[in-house]
Amino acid sequence: MLDGGSYSRKKKLREERSTQQGKPIILSSHARERIADRGATEEEVEIAIQTGSPEPAYKGRIM
């Protein structure tokens, strides 16, 4: 669980990155179910998407 200060910093970081990238992160209901099944939070997934590095995936896609 995140403490209040850590949560606020991460939320601000997420908002800044969303503004920089210009695209909102929209999670499907299936993605939300999988996130819950894996014991993660939507916030953790959004931060991972924003801060992660692209890498090759199946059939020439980038993830």
C-alpha cells in the first residue's frame, strides 16, 4: 500500500507523463480483471506503461 506522500508524487508523475505523451491510458474490463488476478493495481500498471521500455513482441509488434 502506498503512503499519502508517495501516492501524490506518483499521481503527479503520471499526470505529467500523460501530458507529455498526449495519449490517455484506457484499460478494458478484461485488462482490469487480469490486473486484479495478478494482485497489481491500475496505478501500478499505468506507471509501468509510462516508464517502461519498448521491446519486441510476437509477430513484429512492440510492447
